[in-house]
Amino acid sequence: MAFTGPYPTKFSGHTGTMLISATAFSGGVTNAGTIGPGGGVVITSSTFLTGGFLNTNIISGTANGIGVLSDSTITGAIVDSGTIRATKDGILVSGGVVSSGIQVGSQGKISAGSSGIVVENTITFAGGINNAGSIFACRAGIDLSTVAVFGGGSTAGG
């Protein structure tokens, strides 16, 4: 069974999937627990009025670790300071808006069967992409395609 809220939250349990769907709220979401195996974190048709998404523990065994999908807006950043293991993409932004970018902290690790970070089919992506951790991917570490407005830069480390 998927964890479906309430949001905002600091999740510290175990679930196969975290589903944030058709909701709007102020505040962020933190994963301090274990998500997987299952669908990872899926954010669809939702708005984070303030705050972002922070992973400090494990998202594992999923197609996409974190997916920000169509009609979703995250006013804050997506931050990985934990571990994401995905069979497809580690972090996917497809059709969503992220206003403060994606950050992989110095303790963050992404291991992906396809790409570590993908931003595609997105009107606005601001804040750039910053990697101070490790991204291991079979296809691409960072993949940008069909992004109308990309604000900020992209830095790679580890």
C-alpha cells in the first residue's frame, strides 16, 4: 500500500511508494525512512506552495526514484542527501515545474539504470542542478531535453 499523506510531512516509516497526487499544501516533504521496492516517490497534479522534497534516507528498487510529473509545481528544491537506487531514472522532472532546482548533497548517492537526473518536457525549471555527491548511471548523469526556460547552472562533483 502506498503512503498518501497527509502532507506536508516528515516520513520515517517504510512503504513501497509515496504518492503525492491532486493536492496543494504549504511546507515540504522529507523522506527519512525507506521507500521501496515499488513506485518510488510520485508527485503528480500537485503544488507545494512552499517547501520542497528532501530525501535523507533510502529510495530503492523503483523505476524512477523521485518523479515530478505533469501539472505539478514544487516551489522549493528537490534535495538528495541519502541514497536513490532506480532501475530507470534517479530523479525525473517531466512536465512539472521546480523553482529552486535539484541538489545532490555531499552525502547524496544516485544509482540509476538509465539517467541519474532527467529534466524533460518542462516549461520552467529554475535553480539549476548542483551535484556535490555521486551519480552513477548507465546512460547519462544529467539529461536535459525540451526545457523552455532553464534558470541557474549545472555543476558536477563526485
